[in-house]
Amino acid sequence: MTIAKIRTIIVDDEKYGREELHYLLQVFPNIVIVGEAQSGTEAIAKVMELQPDLLFLDIEMPEMNGKEVASIIKQMKQPPYIVFATAYPQFAVDAFQLQAKGYLVKPIDEVQLAETISQVENAFAIKSTQEKTNPAAKLAVDKEDTIHFLDPESILYAYRDEKNTKVQTNVAAYESKFTLKELEHRLAPYAFFRVHRSYLVNTAYISEMNAWFNGAYQLTLTGVSEQIPVSRNYVKPLRKMIEL
């Protein structure tokens, strides 16, 4: 079953731990690392900003441990899946009570990691399938007291405009009742990618990606005069997704 890329954040207070996981995860084509955090408070901020699908989470960290982070994140409207990666095997029961998708003990065994990734991919695929009710489904949007139904392929990009979500096509800009995170999951079976906390882009329309500043880029979409920002954390994952 084909699934969308699983956007992932690695959380570990030790740089070596983050680097090891980053290296081990490179062999899984569906895992796209969009960020890292070295503390519990930074992890929560990153999750709120980047809205990932998966979180690899250390347990023993200063100030706020991984279990506390998981408890807070599980209260979010659409929390990411959580896999604990820790040097302490005694917290496994607590982890699964927090509905973790996996519990890896350092040094991480590559076979166990592969099994965990497989479980996450299966759960993610089922979730994506459930959200896509049928191949003919259309996205309901509003414009001037009229409800329009858009084919996903006709959408160029979606973005946040203050507190509103806007959906842009070649014809017009419409308003959606969904957040960008919700749209991202609903459009997961199609060629959409979150390139910025405020932008979701149909990658089928990408024609150019130009360097901007501080590692960030700007996208040119076919038929769109506006330049779409790409956060530096998303540059490599985006290229990994669209390049042959």
C-alpha cells in the first residue's frame, strides 16, 4: 500500500543520540525527518510548529522528561505517533500506557527499529485510507456564501491567512473550515507536501526552487506569480519527495 511521507521529529538531549537515529532512519524511504529537539519544552514547541506525524522521543531529559512530553502531546487535537528511544528499559509499561507505537532501547537494534517503522507505516496507511473516503471525493470550500467542491488535483496550494485557511486554485482563492494539519491528512493520498508551517503545496505544480536566505528557499509553482516560502527544515525532505 502506497502511503504519504511520514514527517518525523527526533527528540533527545544528547547530540549523539539524535545523530544515531538520524543515520539509522535514512534507510526508510517513507520517513522524512523535518526537525530535531534537545529538550522536552523544545519538543512541544517543535510539534506545535511543524505538526509532524511521528515523534522519536527520549525519556530521561532535564527539566521535562519524555513521559511528561508525551502526556501533553497526547492531549493535542491531532497528536503524532510516538516511539520512545531510551537507554532505560524499565519504563516500557509506562510508555505503552501512553499509547506509544514502539519502545526502543539504546543502543538501538536495527531489526527492532525496522519492525517498529513497519508498525507505524501500517497505522499511518490505515489512517490515511480512512480519511480518504473514496477516490472521487472533493474538498468542500466556501466563497461568497457559496459552497464549492474542488478536485484535489486542481488545488495549487493552501495557506494560513491570520486565523483562516485559504485554498488557492487557478480560478480563485477559497476558504476552508479545516486547519492546514487537517488538510494535510485529508490530501495525503495526493501529491501535497507541507513546505512551511503556513503553506501546503501541490508538488505536481512545482517548477523551480530558488535559494532565499539562511538556508530557506522559495518555490515557483506553474501558473502562480506568488513565491511560496520553504522553511530550511523542509528543503531536504521536499527534494527527497519530488526528485527521481
